[in-house]
Amino acid sequence: MARAARDVALDEGLSGVTVASVARRAGVSVGLVQHYFSSKGALMQRVFVDLLADVDSRVATIVEQGEEEAASIREMAALGLAELLPLDAARIRECQVRREFHALAAGDEGIAAVARDSDRAFRERLAGVVRNAQRCGEAAPDVEPQRVAQQLWVTVVGIGATMLLDPSLSGTELLRDAVTSAFPHPCGRQRAVM
């Protein structure tokens, strides 16, 4: 049912997510949906959590593949952060729905908490990436990992929001510039291997 709710949100937007539409999509009764989700708010929170988990999963896959291929942190960060950008039809729709959720969060504390927790967790992971980059020499040793993570986060979120309004914006180039500023040096481990 949660997958059906997520699919309705992606296909129809948040206004299309109702107990009845989710029941139809899942092929179950309205009563069964109500059994698992006590309110529309609970249903919407689950849709948001699942949408964010999909992005996290794609980013984790990029990191795993990058580590297997001995990619630089700069490369992995650029590819991972690009998952938040509206670069193809699926990600455009995903970004639109995330924006809808952020607008909804202004008046819904449950949705706002999901957004805050997810954003905070992503920034924490980014700070860990910066610390790893400091260890291998890609990031300067004197930068503050939390600050760099916050800068990368607000940059990618801003690029994504702007690209939804102006698809001609060269978002991947702007993101690459930001990532290169955060990780300006080559990886010392790669140099040692060569």
C-alpha cells in the first residue's frame, strides 16, 4: 500500500493522494488502507519517507559502485548529489513532489519533522564525506566538515528548485563547480596507487 501511495503521489501529485485513490491503486479496500494508516497525515508521512528513502538508496548505490571502482570522493559526491536534481522525467516528477511536501511542511508538523530529519541525516552523511576527503587529501584539512556539508546541501537544493522553474539552467555544471570547490585536490590514495 505504501508503494501504491507513493506511485499515486508521483503520478498525480499530493492532491491526488486520498485513501480511495491509494486503495484503487493497491487493489485493496478503503477499509484496509484505513487499517494501516490511521489518518491521511500518517499516509502522507509514509509517502514522504518512502520517497526520500528511494533517493537515499540510489545515492548509496552510487557510493558502493564508486568505492568498488576506486572513484574519487569528488566524483562520487557529484554523482550522488545529482540524484537530487531534476535531470530526467522520473527525477523531475520526484523533485516536484518533494517541493510539494516542503510546501505542505509549512503547515504540517509531521511532514516538517520528516523533512528536517531527512535533511539533517543527509547533511550528516555529507559531513562524513568531507571528513573522508580530508583524510585522503581531496578536501583541505582546515575546512569545517559541517559547514561544507551545509553549503553543498543548500546549493543542490537551490539548484534543484531553480531547475524546476527554468530547465535551461545548467544544474549539473553548477553542482560540479560546488563539489570541485569542496573537494579541490586529487585523492592522495589514488596518487599512491599510480
